[in-house]
Amino acid sequence: MEFKYSEDINICDHYDLCGGCRTLDMKYNQQLEQKTEMVKKYFLDNEIMEFPLSEVIESPIIYEYRNNMELSFGDLKKGGKLQLGMHLRGKKYDVVTIDGCYLIDQDFRKIIEIMIEYFRNTDLKKYHIMTKKGYLRNLKIRKGINTGEILINLITTSQKSPDLTKLIKQITNTNFKDDLVGFIHTTNDDYADAVKTDSYNIYYGRNYFYEKLLNMKFKVSSLSFFQVNTKAAEKHYSRIINYLENQNIENVFDLYSGTGSISQLISPYVENVTGIEINKNSVEHAKENLNINSIDNCNFIQGDVKDILNKQKINANTVIVDPPRPGLHSEVIKSIVKAVPDHIIYVSCNPKTQAQDIKKLLYNNYHIEDLKLIDMFPHTKHVESIAFIKKD
């Protein structure tokens, strides 16, 4: 299904139910204004009165921008028709099918349509988090926006072993706008409501896809972290590069480095980069990406940032942090402060915890030199923030 958008407000059929986006009924400039005021409030609430907010960067595209969707199997009501999509607003278990979502492109929507139609015609049930029974858990769809490579990952329990041949054949024979490069089936029997891997089979192609950012190429697996908005991420990383290329920086520590996108994109502008990341697969891909991009001044360490920094001293004039939503562990902040870097670049998808962490840094003779917002998530309440912090 291909959508045509007006320059005004576009609202999908699921908007009243779906918890995926919250501001689809608001004009884009109003969304940016709301996010800007929200971030200002977070900093003021933490008694940070000086934060030079120099730029609010719009997403280059505000519809069909997502390169990654993690969908759940479920139902709208107990015993109801099988759904595949997002949890309802304010609901932990109920799910609504989002085959008309405006944040994903026609290939994503087509895959959802095929999957839900196929499984509704089987006796396979959704996994029930309370009873621990059922087969269908999640569907992960990823795409390289700049490469056009699509990767599908069906996540189920091991409670049944159905023949998925017809489904695979239907998917692989579908005429997508872009190119399907892999179909994976992952088994996850963990009780937690999170996507984890006990084992996996590759039913078609490969278990990774490639994406390009600026002038570099990245190999990304189904469950590796990668920014969900490729076009906005390029603007995001360009701002970091612009900051570093004029600073004559020798060594950089990149904490929570993921698949190494920041480390590798900044590598031409600094002497050495050390990335630390807990996810083993992400580190493996980061190392592979070094070879793909012919980079020889980066290295990656696998492990928990807190634990690594307890054993290894930060030896860098610049520290880049891009932590998960809860922010920096107090021990990580202590390690950074103890190292006394000249520059700290704090990248965050949660400016609320970012402001809380920066407050602690400011107590240790640092100041915010610049603050930029990047709208990585149009039509949601979320916004990405980069704080450039300098030693007094």
C-alpha cells in the first residue's frame, strides 16, 4: 500500500489505539516547538540555567522514516483475532495491527499484511506472558534506507515446530519496492517480554543487512542497535564530526559504541578511537565494519562500560557517551570525571536523564559549550540531544 501525504496533518486509521506515536495530529513545526520546550524544562528542572541551544535539526523526512520496527503478536481483547503490531496506548498486553502505519514504508506494511494473514489461517497462537504458553512472539523488520536491503526476523517460542515453507515462499516471491536479503527465525523461550535469542535459523539469504551513513558502510544484524532514522542520523553524526574536526583531538573513548557507527565516522578526524559496548554481536559487527571501511585507528572492547572502566583508565582527551535511556551509571560518571577529558560529547535519546547526568558533570568544573536537538522520531514525544561539554 503506497500512501500520498499532504503538507498538513495526516492521521492513520490506528492512531486512536496505537501507542507507537502520540503527535500525528499535530503540525510538524508545533511538534518541534513542543520538544524544544520539553528539553529546556528538563535542564531548568536540574538547575542548569546556561545551556546554549544553538540548533533544532528537523528530520529530512517525517513519514516512512523508520528503518527498524519491532512488532508484537497479540490481540485487542482476550481470545480475539490475532494482531501483529504495537501495544495499545497505556496497555501492556493488548496489540493492534498497524498495516496502515505512516512511519514505515510500503515494504514494511506489505510484510505485516502477509504475516498476519498467514498466521490467522493457522492454529498457531500468540505467546501469553502470564501463562507462558503459545508460539508467536515478535516480528522484527529492518531496512537499509540508503542500500534498500530488507531483513525479516520472526521470533517465536520452541513450543511448536511448524512447517513455515509456504510462508517463506510467499515472502520471497513478493515483489517489494526494495530487496529482501534475509529471513530469519529466532527462538526465544525467555519469560521476559523482550526479544532475546536462544537459537536461530536462516531460512533465506543472510542474518544481516548493510546500511550506509555518510561515506561509510555498516553491517548490522537483526538485533544490533542502529539509529532508527537513517537520514536524520546522517545530520546527527555530521554535527559531531563538525565539532571534532577543528579540535586537534588525539584519543577518543566512545562509550556504548554499538556497531561502531560514531567511532568509525569520526576516525578520519582523530588519531585513535576506543569503543566499549556490552552487546557481543554489535562488537563483532563493529570489528567487521572496520575492515569494510579500511579503518585502522579504531578498536572495540566488549563488556559492560562500568566494569571495563573500573579496570581500565580512560586515556583520552575526548569522551563520547551514547547511553541507553536510563542514562549513565554513577560509576561511569566517576570514571569520566577522574580521567579529566577536555571534551565530553553526550549523545542522548532521553534528554531528561541526560540533564540529570550533566548536572553532575557541571559540579566537576565542566560547562555546556553547545546543545543541539535532532528530531530522530517525528510524531512521537521523543527527541535526540547532543551536548558538547568542555572543561573549564
